[in-house]
Amino acid sequence: MRRSPAPGVDLGVYVAALPLLVRNPAIIVVPLLMLIVGVLVGRIFPGGGLGGFASLFTTLLSLFGLGAACIMADDAWRHGHASFESGWSDAQRRAGDIFMASIGVTLLVTVAQFVGAFLGPLALLLVAAVFIFLIWVIPAAAIGGIPGGGAIQVSIDRVRATPLPAALAAIVALLLVFLARSVALEIAAELVPYTGDAFIVEALVGALLQAIVIAYVALILAKTYADSAFRAPRW
């Protein structure tokens, strides 16, 4: 039998996610809390010694925040309103799978970066490919009912079936994260003369901006992941 064409990109999701986020600011709460905890951990262990473990810990916290945001985002898409209490309860219940999936993502990205160091100009392509194929790992564990250990394979399968939506979601997520960090640096530079502590100002402003970005990205990932289950090509 002939394989049907891969589905295209629904740009309407990216537009609709904006007012949905405005109506459901609760999606921002858990990512913001996780990022603030990460700031505090980074302040206690600024580098060296336990600094590497602290960095890993903060990364896992951020990915858990993304997972919790995906749960609330999925609720928002389905019902128009996200319940923080219900979403937080589900996030706690699925925390094991989300953290397991987060560890897998972190390890694979780290390996890709390590291998990329020997590939010269091809390094960026390798890391980008890994990031794209892992884009739906956290949604799979958070809202897909997939055990953490199987979320990576599920994400890879979904991306192979619907590559364009996955690639666009990955590109948008990366661009927004970098934009949030750049804006945080600019705001911190303006506030430092009044606060006197560049690190903490940049970190807290960055946490707020990144939490907003994570919430928006969660809305995109939750919807595109759910759509990929129904839009995947069939034989």
C-alpha cells in the first residue's frame, strides 16, 4: 500500500496559544517556581565542586516545570481553562515518569554536544537533529501516558511520522529561549545600577521570562503532540 503524505504545519496553533496563555496564567506558575529554585541552587553552588550536579539538578527542575506546564496546557486546550489544582496533582502523580524522561533527554543532548565537539561545523546539525527528535519526550511522559523510559522512542516515532510540525516546534522553542535570555540580559543591565547585584537580577528576570516562554512552548507541544497521534501517516 502507498504511504500517505506527511501532514503539514498548523500555524493556527501558534496564534491560538497566545490568547489561551493570557487566559490561563496558571500554566506559568510551576515553571516559574522550578526556575526560581534553580536560581537559588545556582547561587549556593555557583561553580566547581557540586556546581556540575547543581546544573544538572536545575535542568531537571526546568524540564519538570515544562512537564507540569504541558499537563495544564493540555487541560486548557481541551476545556478552555486550566485548573492549577488538578494540573499540579497530575504533575505530582506523573513526576517519576517526567523526571525519568528528563534524565534521558539531558543525557542524549549532553552526548550529542560531546560528539559534536569532534565534528566541527556539523556539530550544530547534530545537536539540532537530536533536539528535534526529542521535542515530544516530555509531553509523551506528561500527557501521553507513556512511561518515562519509553517516552524517547515514542517522541522519535512521532517525529518520523510528522516531521514538519516537530521541526517547527523545536525551532520556535529554541528561538524563544534564546530571546528570553537576551532580553533578560538587557533588562538586568538597566536595573543593576539600582540593585547592585547583576547576577541575581539577571537570574530572576530571566526566570520570569523563561517561565512565560516555557508556558507558551508547553501549549505548542501539548497541542502538536496530541495532533500527531491523529495526523500521523497511515499505510
